[in-house]
Amino acid sequence: MNWIISKIEILSLLSKWYFGAILGTGFLVYYLLEVVKQPVLVCSDGKFKNFLALHVPILQEKYWPTLWCFESRLQTALASLLRSIYPNVKYSREILELNDGGQVALDWLEDGCPANAPIVIILPGLTGDSQSQYVRCLSLSANRMKLRTVVFNYRGLGGMSLKTPRTYNAANFEDLSEVVRHVKSLHPGIPVAATGISMGGLVLGNYLASQKMAAQKTLVAAMVISTPWNAFKAMDSLEKPVLNLLLNRYLTSGFFSFINRVKSSNMLQGPWTMEDLLKCKTVREFDSSYTAKQFGYKDVNDYYADASIHEKLHKIEVPILCLSARDDPFQPYEAIPVEEACKSKYVAIVITQYGGHIGFLEGILPVLHEEYMCRLFTQYFEGIFTSGSELLAEISKDR
């Protein structure tokens, strides 16, 4: 009798292994066929596209999202968690006094870089600063390539107090204009570029589109990562239940942290109360109650129309490489301005099949090696700073 039971147990175990093997094989086939893809490069035929093909070889490779967490929300959340292993970066801080009496912190990373090394200005996301995990990731990657970085911490962030009631928003680029002019005045003759992440990409994009002549004189190139091109569609996407809405509320909690840090300065005065702001549950509610009112917009829709850059690409005349994921929960694929990019000589958009929002994890053990967005970042700027003068000279002939 016992041998019958033993055979039944063996058959049961074998059947579990069999079905497990089928499921595992099916998952692996799906991953290889549907998940692992070469990114799509959206760019008009011409000098910039040829430059990218020659100097940014990663664009010819397939992107291998981390096998066990390629879903967009997982990529978004885990990327932040896993990057927390990076040590805090020891920047050299400079306080820049602004024309209206405000101040911002500029955090420089120049260790081991030659005195004439090129400079990349980094603009963090919504409530980010120089110690945000994705900023540290980019700063350290640039430093390994002997490129200097300077992180532009927005007003009231990076441990700074407010000296004026004004803070910052995605459409306003006045502070960035002052930062760029300041960096150029400190280092005349040194090539300067800029990178914006998430909301920082909107600030940078609005600067490039609105200050076309000044941007051409000061920046040799730009890059944006996970930019919410269309603010309306970004908010609609973030308000979808359940996981996207949870991410939305997490972002909104960042506003509360900001308010609690700066409210002691008594600078956050206006047609709102702290109680009203702390009741906000979504980014749109906060922007409606605070951001739109502080900067004189009619309403939140007026602000979002001004902040969005999907219809402004034709105004940009500085080479800009943009990294977006098709599954970014902050920006649906249909909001990526593919048609507009195809008409521009200066704009190229790299679209990965997966990657989430500022995720782009790859490999079985991500963050133990240089990440996809960091490799793209360093290859692009290394190409710009070594051979970009030829590109700029060729492009300028067509202006």
C-alpha cells in the first residue's frame, strides 16, 4: 500500500514540475518576444539622426528590462528603492542669489575632473533635489566619464529656505535662465549642456522653446528623461485607479513635505490656507489650490496649457535627446509627440517598450551595473562634447 502512495506522490510532484516548466517557458517566451525590444528612435532624417547613429551605440541595442519587474509601476517604484543603495554624493555647494531676491542652491560635482571639463546642468523632478536617487545616479555616471555636473535645486529645495514668497513650477524658466547665464559666466569657453528629469524636462523644454536665441548661445545640447509632455494627459493618467492613483498621492505627499519645510519662513502667503493645501489628495488638486494661484494663472487648466511642451517642439533649435517609456504611468504613449518630433531637425525621442517613470531598470540584478538611462546619458553627452561641434556647425547652416 505504501508503494502505491509513494507513486501517487511522485506523479503529483512530477505534474507540478511539468506545469511549472510550461508556465516558466511561456513566461520566458513572452518576455523574449514582447518585452525585449530595440527602442524606437523618432527623429527626422538628417544630421542629428546620423550623429546619434554614430555616437550613441546603445540605440542599436535591445533594451532588456529586469525580468522580474518589468511592469511599469514596479519599474517606477523599485527603481527608486533600489537606487537608494547609492551613497549620498558629496557636492560642492554654491548659493546663487537671484534678481528678485530669491536664492537657489547649485550643487557641483567636479571631483577628479579636469579644469576644462564640460558641464551638464541637471534639473530634478517635481520635489527632487541633488540627493534624489535618480540625480545621484546621473551625477555619478557623469563623474566617471570626467564630466562635471551642477544640480539646480529649485527654490525651497535642497535644504534651502525661501527668501521670497515665490517658489517654482513646470512652466517657469526664469530661474533656469539665471542659472545658465551664471554657469556660463563662471566658465566662459567651456561647453555647457542640460538635462531635465520628469518635471525638470518641462522646465528645460519651456526654456529651450521660449528663449531660443539665448539657448543657442549658452547650451550645446540638452536631454530630457520621462518628461510628461502633455500635462493634461499626464494628470488624467495619474488619476486612474488604483495603482496610478496611489503614485499620484505619493507625489502629492511630497508637496506636503515641502510645505512643512518652508512654512516657518512665513513666505507661503496668498489666497489659500495651509489647511486647504493639506487637504489636497492629488497633484491636480494641489496645482489648482496653490501653483496656479501663486503664479497668476486663471485656473489649473491655464497653468497646464502653459507647462505642456508637446506643441512647442518646433520652437526648439538646440539638439535635444528625449527618453520616454511607452508604459510610463505618468504619460500615456499617445501623448508622446511623435509627429512633432519627426518634423524637427533638433528633437529626437527614444521610446522604450517598458521602463515606467524614471525606471529603465535592466538585467537580473539592476543597479549593480550602470543603468540604461545612465548609459544613454553618458554616451550622448560624450558624443556631444567630443564631436558635437561638427554637428552644431552643420545644423547652424540650416537655420
